[in-house]
Amino acid sequence: MRVPRLICAAVLTFLSLATTAVSAQVGPEAAPDSFSTVELVDSGHRFFGTVSRGLALTIQEAVKRWGEPNGYILGQEASGAFVGGLRYGEGRLYTRNVGQRPVYWQGPSVGFDFGGEGARTMMLVYNMPATDALYTRFVGIDGSAYFIGGFGMTAAIADDMIVVPIRSGVGARLGVNLGYLKFTPEATWNPF
């Protein structure tokens, strides 16, 4: 099992370097329309239930790196990959100034990635100037190494906006991939 550990170490190192670079641009300042760590953890506890300790630690790490988000998404998704992969999800976007609205996401990926998963997902959204600005493609690198279940965080970027998906899923997945998430106001099967 040395290969999965090397893959996980490489993914964590790369994500750490990438998030450090993004952190320098964003900073941890709080805005009046942002959500505090306590609010995010409370919302996540109600949504995720039993994985709440891992969720709290992951949210704290995200807020430490990027500050308080001005929006978040709660939803569910399914994905699968055999070198190339697809991901589909649906949920609700929460903001202070516009309230709630449905949102859908889909996207392809390519890389050394095998397996499938179903996940409950909380996505923290940073630097969103307007809710319609979310409807674009966010590029990122994702790494997974679990069997039966797992929990993790990644980051995807589009212009100055950052989306940080926090997933708690079941399935079996191993690998690293490069891909994007495309957000839409309505459901679609087209991942491109």
C-alpha cells in the first residue's frame, strides 16, 4: 500500500502549495455578508449529521486558509471515473443578500483515477460578486484515497472566485485527477 500513500502525499503537497498561493491573494478578512465558522459548522451539522467532527475541522481549516465565505452550497452528488470521469450534483446556494436558490453542477475529469462515490457536499464560495457569477467553470485538482467511505476537501478556482467542496461520501475511489465543475441554474446532462 505504498503507492496510495505516495499519491495522497503528492496530492496533499500540491494542494497545500496551491492553496497557499491563493490564500495570499484572498486573505482571511471577514465581510459583513460572509458566514462565520460557527454558522457554517452549525449548518453542516444539520446537513451531514454523524461526520460532524471531521466537518468542523475541515471548515476551520478552510476558513483559516481563505477567510469567511460569502456563500455556501449544501447538496449531494455522484461521480465515477476510470481514467476519465464525470461528476453530477444538485443543491441549494445560500447567501446573505439574495437568500437561497437551487444550483446544479457537473463536470469531467481526467487523470489516474478509478472508482465511484456518492457524497453529501458542502461547498464554501469565496469572492462571489453576484449569484450569477457562480455559473461558470471552476478548475481544480482532486485526489481521493478511500474504501467504503471517506471525507475530504479540495479547492477550485475561476477568476477571483474560489469554491471549496467538502465531501462526505460512500464508495471506493483511488487517484488524482484534473477537472472542472460547471455550475448551472438548471439541471443538465452535458458536463461540458
